[in-house]
Amino acid sequence: MDITRLRGIGVSPGIAMGEALLPRRVIFTSRKEIVADDQVPDELKRLRQALDRTRDDLARIKEGVREKLGPDSSLIFEAHLLILEDPALVAGLEAVIREEKARAEWALSKANTRFEQLFEALADEYFRQRKSDVADVLKRVYRNLETKREKEKAPQKPHVLIAHELLPSEAALRLSRELTLGLAMDMGGQTSHTAILARSLGIPAVLGLRDITRQVREGEFIIVDGTDGEVIINPPPAVRREFQAKKEKYENYGRELQKTAKLKSETLDRVRFIPQANIELPEELGLATSMGAEGVGLFRSEFIYLRRESLPTEEDHFEIYAHLAKGAHPHPVTIRTLDIGGEKSLPQLNIEKEPNPALGLRAVRFSLRNRDLFRIQLRAILRASAGGNVRILVPMITEIDEVLQVKEIFEDVKRELRRKGEAFDEKIPLGIMIEVPAAAALADIMLREVDFISIGTNDLIQYYLAVDRANDFVTYLYKPFHPAVIRLIRSVIHAALKAEKDVVVCGEMAADTPSAILLLGFGLRTFSMNPIFIPRVKKALRSIECRTAEKIAEETLKLRSAQEIEEYVTEEILLRHPQVFLTGQTLEAQPKK
């Protein structure tokens, strides 16, 4: 029996072993069937009945998910119901049936193709993943065109689920803590709803495997390593034993980390720090809280625009922000204003392609050019701030003039809400992201105009070192421990401390243990990251003395290369506080850099 190893994207850590289960796929027709004039009303009726059945399905699934995972996880199906009710979507489907005299299957297939093309044209992985929301709704309507449709059956025995793509409603039906041992898929990435749900349920998952559904037969033995992003098909006994031992170590370590989530966030010498979560979707809030997050350090608001065919209204924004604020209270929720433009396009807007989108009209530059959209979002955030725990974060600031323009619009929106008698937090903090080197160099000046700053290390490092992280030819130059990078970040943190303003790091450096300790030594106290990394970083910071981190951090300023710095930090931690990395026989899985 041949052994096959596949590499993908590890989106939910842990190791799973078991027999493969492959669910049946829904495939849109590629054939246009024409109907007679007098059959058009029947096709429209079929479509409307399918829409009604889909509405009932989604309401049932939403309630089931709410009971199983809580209200936060069921929010996605609120969004799916909104997509289903979108007048533009329904009118478009009906128009194809009427004008082309085609069956309803063709109308749905055509709509699905159009949305796929729209989303695939986006360079940003997070935005491409949002196509699954629309595809989920359309596939469910497609299936519901058949009145005598086969009833979906939940799996009856433990299994490793293998799928081409698992849409949110399918994931809600098929994934369970009790029976789903692991998940492996051709499609998907870190920000897909399936990845988020797998993490919430604690199911090891590897996505983006391209063709695993063609390589696996039902019933074959599979190993899924969600930590390292590997799937092994038909492993021999020796490999099974190796991964069984690794699985036991990981689970022991995971149980230890879960205990850490409920402990105080302070170092051995009682210095307080604050772990917060970076989230893309409201339903991630429950997971973040369970992992020990003390609020949301970064909520990426872009997904709101990608859950619908039309532009979101102020009420659409407000409902999501208010829900987040209420769910996180009394901890803070930091809402980043729209970070879009350039390679991150909006399907609803005809944004012109740029020759160098990473340096183009994006983030705050886009907002200041599209002030009506910006004001809608600001009004919604302000209205949601009435509980006193909302903060506003503006991305990609380059110069002080941008800050002043934002503040002018912000104050005008406040006056507008006061005239209308709308309640909001008059002292709502306004912050900016430091991700452009020019803003980092002017941090002391910027801090005079804002209430807090958030360092986006991912983009800051990329811009400062002139390295495209997505370019395999130069990724070796992307080095968070580069001496110039750590000196720059240290100077920004010190500028905030001197100004007595809050400073947060919300990039990948906050989730990497040696980096987090270095940042602690530089004076950082608030770390925001993907929720699944919070327990590990919290355990590490609880296992070290802050004064040790400060001594290590100061010594790194004397070193000349990224390798020297990384080796020095790791060796000093192992020498002084080895429990940061290892406890007994447990194994810590470091995040991929």
C-alpha cells in the first residue's frame, strides 16, 4: 500500500487519525436548458419555492448552531439570510429566467459563475474566501429546486472529513466535536468560515490541499496534522505510532494551555499585560473569549462589504458593531475602519486597477477619497460605542495631514449625531495604525493627535525592508528580528510610553513567543493576535520575569543580524526561564513565520 503525503495550510492545530468520509458535492449545471414561453411562470415559481425552502433550512441550521456553539457562531447564518433576501440577487435570478427563457438551474449557475469571477479577481486571500458565503446560499437554493430532494444525513461514526469545499451551512451540519476527528479540504484558507468553525470546535484541519478529494477513497486511513499543515494517506504502522505519540503530547500541552486562559495575565514579577484578539468575523468572539482574550484588539470590518451584493447600510454596520461591543463588554473592541483599495477590491464598486496596488489608493487613502462611505461607517461605530468600550482604529496613516482630515470628518459626524439625538461615547478613543515607515518615524508627532496607536508589524516590516512576503524569491529577507526592524518598533513603543498613550502590537510578532518576550522587554503591554495563539503567548509571558525580558531586549540592540538576535533571545530564555517553551514531556508548536 502506497503512502502519500500532502502539504496544505494548517488552519486548526492538533492531530487527527481515522477513516476518510467524502460527502456528496453539489455541482452547478454547465448546460443551458431553454423552456417555452408558457413554462417561464412555472420556473419562476420553482425558484421562489426553492428560496422559501432555503430560508427555512437556514433558520433551522442557525438555531441548531446557536444551541451547539452559542449565538456568536450562528451569526453567519443571519448574514446568509440577508444574502437570500437581497432584492438585487433575487431580481437578477428572475431576470435570467424571463429574458433567456432558461430553467432556474441555469440562472443559479450563471449567478454563481459571476460571483466566483468577482471574488477570484481579488488578490487578497481573506476577500477571496468570502465568496463561500454567496456560493453557500446559491448551492442550497439549487439543491432545493428539487422537491423530492435527498435528505441530508449527519455522519453516524467517527471519521476524518474529506471535501473539495465545505460551505458554512454544510460545515454546520457535518462538523461535530463528537464524530469529526479531523478535516482536510482541497479549498479554503486561514480566514474561511470552515477554518473558523474547525478552530471553535477544536477539530484539527488542513485546507488548501488542491486535490485531496481525487487522491483519497472513502474508508482509507488518514492522518491530519493541523499544526504543521500535513495530511498522510495510508500511513504504515511505524508512521501511525509516531503520530499517535505526537498527538498525545499535543493534547497534553493543549489541556495545560486551556488552564492558562483563566489565569491572571501577569509576569512572574507581577507586571500586568493584556492579551487581545484579532478577528475577522463576529462569530469568532466566543472562541477569543474562551482562549483568554481580554477584548478585541483588531476587528477587520471589510467582511461586512463582502457578505452582500449591494453596499452595506449604516444599519448593517451598526448591528454587527453593537453585537460585538455587547458581547465583549466590559473589555474593549477596536474596530478598524475599511482597509480596502488597490489589491483589495470591492465587488460593489468599480475600483480601477493600479500598477502597484500595495503602494496605491488603499485604506485611509481610499476612505478620504470616498467620504460618504467613510461617514456611514463612522456613524455606525459611534452609535455602537454607547456602552463605552468601543475604539476606532484608522489604517495605513502616512502623514499628519491624513490624521487631521480624519479628525475633522470624525468631529463633523459627532455633531451630526448630536443634532439627531443619537447616543454615543463622547470620549471614544481614536487611534491609528503604524504600518508605514514614515508614520513610525513621526510617531511622537502622530501621538499628539490621537488617543492610541496600533503597530501592524506585518505591513511595517514588509514596507521597511522592501520585501514582498508573497514573493517566494525574496521571502528569505522578511525578518521580524532584523536589527533595523526591532530598533524601529522599540522607538515607536517608547514614543507611546513617553506620551502616556496606549500602544498595541497586532501583527504576527505578537503571536510568536520569542518576539512577544522581546516586545515585552521594550515596554509593550498589550498584544493582539489570532485567538488560537493567545494561551501559548499568555503562558510564555506568565513564565518569565519582565526584568529579564528588559535585559534581553536591551542586549539585542548591540547585535548585528536577525539570526544573531533570534538565537540570543531564544538561548537567554531557555537559560533563564526554560519553562517558557517546554513543560515536562509536552511539545510546543511554534507558529510558522
